[in-house]
Amino acid sequence: MKESRSASIQYFFRSQPALLFLVIGAFIIYPFFVDNYYIDIGFFFGIYALLGLSLNIVLGEVGLFDLGHAGFYAIGAYVTAIFNTKLGVPILALLPVSALAAALFAYVVCFPIIHLRGDYLLIVTIGMAEIIRLTLINNPFDLTGGPNGVFGIDFPAIGNIIVIDSSIEFYYLIWVIVALSIIGLIRLQNSRIGRAWNCIREDELAAGAGGIDVKSYKLLAFVLGAALAGVAGNVYASKLMAVSPESFTFWESCMLFCIVLIGGMGSIPGVLIGAAFISLFPEIFRPFAMYRMLVFGTVMILMMMFRPGGAWPRKRGGVEFTSLLTRMRQKDG
């Protein structure tokens, strides 16, 4: 019986490349079999996947509680909206600008609070996101449009040759960005930075005693996560051609937090599963709109009771703190 089970597990792992190609193929051909409504659902699945990946850097890799991640998302979206509508800067040129703006804001805001831990950091991040949202509502220097937001944002384009203005083109745009982000994050997980993050997550005090610059690595996680959220904000703003503070509330940060928890902290496939759950669940239960949040809450409770590690928890291969630290030092040597 044990041999049979072992053979099944080995077969599963051998078949993973085939499964991966099958999933990628399904994503590529999906828009050709559905109408624009379902293509847009696939687009927002991609947006939540990108945001989930960005929060996973902070929450999953380093173990820092961040319930204000929607604030970085808002900065990316509003920088795109303001620069495009006020100065006429092309959307694609604003993609790195949005990422840099969100990253710079994360550095400035998180630098004085990076020493906080657990629920203290959680509360501060909630306050940070609310400050951003209220600032957008108050329309400073007549830039953010107040509660109405900013309208008339252009589509992404390269001159008049390439213009991304249809649902299917936005679908492919966001999933290309998600794919590139996943490749980068996988390499990051296996790098010295990824191992340092894992050390900090396992035992912050011991990591500091072992020579790891804890503050710098935690700050780096916030900055990289914010940059990725800023990219998501750029694509979101260009797709909707408008932004408003209602899209970046505390509830949005909670959804991003749930994506990582449902999927599995630190797990990239888990984040995709969590994003699929968060983006597809409201559509599946749309006919039962009065009860869907009740079902959503019930599912969350059951997940925490019977699968607290998430739907696809990250397999860390039993790597312990001392092993991680040793591997870091070997790399340095």
C-alpha cells in the first residue's frame, strides 16, 4: 500500500511539467471560448494575482502583517491617472513610474515603523492606508478629483501602432506581467535575499544575532511589494480609464490578506489559488448576492479550522533556521 502511494506521489511530481503546460495553455486559449464579460473576470483574476504576489513578499516571505497594502495599489493607480490626464504621459511609460512612486512611498512611510512587530505593525499599516484614502478624498492641490476620482485615462499604446484597448488585449497584458513577476519571485526565493527573509520569518532575533541586517531586509520586502502593487495600479487604472478612492478601501486590503492566507503564506501557486477564489467567488454566487458573504465567511472559518496552512502551502523541505543561515554564509564565502 505504501509503495503504491509512493509511486503515485512520484508520478504526480514527474507529471508537474505537463500540468504546468496544461495550465498555461488553458490561460492562453481561454479568451477564445468566452465572451468579454468572462474575459474581464479573467483580467481581474490577474490583477488580484499580481496584488496577492506583491503582498506575499511581505506577509509570506518575511512574515510581516500588512493590512494596508491597498494604499500602495492606490498610489500606483493615481500616479498613472494624474500624470496621464494632467501631463499627457503615455501609460506604458508610467508603468515604471508607478512602481517607483509606490516603492518610494513605502520606503518613506515604513522606515520609521519597520521595527514594529505583529499586531502593532498591523494597526499602523491600517492607519497608513486610511491616510492615503482620506488624502485622495480631500483632493490635495486639485489633483486627485476628491470622491469622484480622476477620469479620462488613456489606453496603453505605443504610438498609433500598438493600442491595447480591448478586453482580450488587457487580459494578455496583465497575465504577461503576472508571468514575469512569478519568474522573478521564484528566482528571488532561491536567492540570498530570499534565504535572509526566511531566516527573519523563522526567528528575527536569531537572524539579527547571526549577522543579518534585519531592518534593511524587512524594508526591502515592503519596497518590492509596494512596487509590484504600483504596477497593478497602473494596469487597473488604464483598463477602467478612471480611478476613485472607493476602489482602495480597507476592505480591499482585507481581500488581499485573505488571498495569501487562503492560498498559503509564501506559496506562489497558493497565491494564484487564493486570487482565483477571491475573484471568481463573487461571480459564482452572484445569483445569491444576499448570502454570498455569509458563505464566504463560512469558507474562511472552515479553511482556518481544517487547513490553516492554506490550500497550497509552501513546501519548505524541512529547512531549518540554522541550515538557512549556513547556506547564506556559504554563498558569501
